Amino acid sequence: MDYDWSAADLAFRDEVRAFLDEKLTPDLRRAGRLATSVYPDHEASMRWQRVLHERGWAAPAWPVEHGGCDWSLTQHYIFNRESTLAGAPSLSPMGIRMVAPAIVAFGTPEQKAFYLPRILTGEIFFCQGYSEPEAGSDLAALSMAAVDDGADFVCTGSKIWTTHATEANWIFCLVRTSREGKKQQGITFLLIDMTTPGIEIRPLVMTSGEQVQNQVFFDNVRVPKTNVLGRIDDGWTVAKYLLVHERGGAAAPMLQVMAQDVATAAAGQTGPDGNPLIDDAAFAAKLAEARIRTEVLEILEYRTLSAMAHGKNPGPASSMLKILATELSQRLTELALEAAGPRGRVYQPHATAPGGPIAEFTPPADGYRSGADWQAVAPLRYFNDRAGSIYAGSNEIQRNILAKAALGL
């Protein structure tokens, strides 16, 4: 795509670049460059959020009255792309990108005044309590009970695949407050303080060895009804709104950088014929296809953002973007692993910046690593990205949504 930036756009780009050059320290850049999944090192991410908040750029997509920026779509794109190119660690989406827009849309004035400023500063760090052992892609089948007890709900049950539950001090949960009517009815959206008695967290070890996901147990946890977001028994409406934000976003710049990184890596690796891997016709064709798909994804993101800028709900487009972005990311991690060669098979997380503690791994005393850092990152990203087509609603579910909403099937 040929971008014709205006003078104002170029000035803004230069402003962003100057800010990144000044504020992105080497350790923050390392955390972004060597992140093993969509979740970077937690401490680095929070430090970067504080830097952005000081500048007023932590949540640019929020309404201005709540701390957002009055940016054009082009400015949002420029900021996102320049941050990606500079290697800035990403911010956790749970608070800023997911529950905060729901609080803006459905929260009371008191809820907005309490949560939104604290999400910006990082004082409140949210995790998501949606999936359950028997309710994942079919989220409406959830059963965690919230029993009415006067001014409170008493919650009992469990949530699973809860990212950064050990770091979070709040969790937004979907709970079952009624069993009458359709399963989408009788669900309530609750904001729960993680320090409340009766909450237990058990980390889960992923195939990458990282402990980022968790199972959270609730045993008679008392939650004030003032923590209900939206209306009691109508939490499904809030959840659908939030999922649009979870599935949205601008993934194309990140994927374009990933594709370029694969191309650079392949240029320095030897292919099966003894020449650079990038010159291997089969590999080059696979990479070219992936890069073309990133351009398609970028165009679709522009269309969706334009619709949202004009007050339209992106609707099924968010499902389309989720499918394309996650499957393309998986493809690029496959190509990166192929380019990494034999050294990409070595498990050496100490050469990366993982998103959580590494279970049962002792790094070599001298810090030795086989190959380059990117070769150590490749297998961890590959393993982590297998979940991309499952989280935020599996891609099979997204295709069902498209079949009904877009094709009328």
C-alpha cells in the first residue's frame, strides 16, 4: 500500500519516534524484542505503561474525558506501528483494551471514577474470568454460581486459562445468577477484588514451560452488588461488547514486523541446497504468501477502524480479523521455527523475555546459549501461538458467527 502522509501526519510520526528514542531503554526494548508470546515480561510491561501514562499515551483509544487521545485513525496507526518497530513491550489488554471500554459503556459514574484512573496508572491490574473447565468456546455454558445474599453476591466455582492471575489484583468475571430461560440469560458481569477471602490461584504450566495461565477457585467469595457492571442477569450483553474489543485491534503492523524478521533470519541461514534459506524457492513462496496476507489484513483493519470511527459496530468483522490475525501469526511462527533450524529445537528460555515464570528449568551457570537470541525465541513463540486460534473464542466459533451474521446461513 502506498501511504501518502500529510505534513501533520509526518510531524506526529516524528514526535512519536523522538519519544520512543528517548524513553525506550535498552532493557525495555529487549523485553519487547524477545517476548515469547503476546504477553511480554510483566514488570517491563508495567514500567512501560507508567512511562506512557506520564505522557498521556497509555490508552489513546479511550474517550478524551477519561484519559484518551483525540487522535485520528492515521495517528493511532502511526503510534502502533512506530511502537512495534521500536520494539516497545506491549501492554496487557485486560484492563486498558478490554474491561475499560466496557466500564465506559456500561459503568455507573462511581465505577468510572474509581476504576478508570487506576487502570491507567496500573494501580488496578485486571485479569479475565471467562472460561471454565466445562465452558470454553461455548462460554454461555458457564456455571460459576453467584447467589443473591442481600447487598452481596456469594460466588462459588472456578475459572481457567486466566492470564496473569498471580499478578492481577482485580478480575472481571461472568457468573451465573439465574438458570431460567436461555443459557445466555441469567449471566452477570462482576468486578471482583482478588484479595477477597476465598480466592485461590493455581498456576498452569504451558507447553512453552511458562506459568502465565492459571486456574482460579472461588469458595463462597462475597462480592458487593455495586461491583456489577451493567444489569444483573444481563452480563451477556456486556461480554459481547467486550469480546469485540478483545478480537479487534491492529495486528497488521506487528505481523509485518514478524514477517520482516523471518526474512532477515532466513537470509542468514543455510537452506537445504547450501545457499541462503531465503533463496530457497519453496521457503520464499511460503514467506511471500504470508507477507501478502499481512497486507490484506491491514486493509481489513482500516475498513473496520473507519466503520468504528463513524460510530458503527464492527460486528462480524471483528471475528474475521481475529481469524486472519491469529492464523497468520501461527504461520509466521512456523516459518521462524523453520528458519531457526536445529538451534531452534534447543530449549533455552533464559535467552528470551518470557511472559511468566519458567517451571522446572535451571539456566546454565555461564549463561550459554546455542545460536542467536531469535533462535531461542522461535520455539517458545511457536508453542505459545498454538493457542491463538482458541483464545477470545475459537476460530471455529468465529467462522460460525460469520456464517450466520455475514452469509445468513
